[in-house]
Amino acid sequence: MSATPCDRLATVHYNARYDVCDEHAAAMHAGEGEDMADEVVFTSSCGCGLYA
């Protein structure tokens, strides 16, 4: 079984990943979500859950 990039991200930067998700949520509430489209796709694909 080979690890996906997201698996490695979750393993190596688990806490950082969820900190970023929190930042995205705050930005979305502030109406700045459109400026973060690339990061939203990235965190969603990595299982953040906020943008599933």
C-alpha cells in the first residue's frame, strides 16, 4: 500500500493541516473564500471535511 500525498500530509503535518482548515473557515465567513479557491480544493481533496 503506497501513501498518497494527502496521507503523507496528514502524517507529517496533521496539526498544521487542521490549522489551515480553520483559517479557511474564518476566511469563508469573512467573505474572502473566493481568494482561497486553490487552497479550498487542496484541503478538500486531503479530507479536511469543511469543503467536502
